[in-house]
Amino acid sequence: MAVTFPILRMAMEVTGLRGYELADVLKVDTAVFSRKIHGRVPFLPHERARLSELLGISENLLFKEMFTPRAGRLGQINPGPIGKAVENAMAAFPNLETR
């Protein structure tokens, strides 16, 4: 299972901020930021606070961890309740364009 931060990712989409820009704000390498956002390396408390302040979203919501199943052999996943949580979170951003 992979840990993701869907609210942080949605906030990045809505604001147009890119990973390298947030890495600069946190003063970390872009590869390190990538590992953090993919849940491989934890965000430090001061990094969580800085991103929360910058994006105007509470730390608890911004860094809510959700475990998502990896794609099966056919590339199909049935996210179940996780998918519903993401759909509900996305409803808060009605103008968000998805790729």
C-alpha cells in the first residue's frame, strides 16, 4: 500500500504550485520532496507547518494520510471507501480540472 497526501496534491493543483517550487520553500532537494509527497520519507514538523501556512490549510487536513491500493495486474483498482473520500474532498474544489 502506498501513502499519499491527496489534499496536499489537490492544493498543489489548485494553486498551480509545482513540486520543485515547494521543495525550494522547504529548502530540500526536489528528489527529497518527491519522496516525502509519496510517503517514503516523512515530512518534518517545521515542513508541515510551513506548507500549512503557505497553502492556508490546517496541518491535520493537509497531511491526512490515505492508503491507496496499488494497481493490479490489469492496471485496474477499486478504491472503495478511499475513492469516496477523495471524491468528497474533490467536491470542495468544483473548478479543479483533472488530467
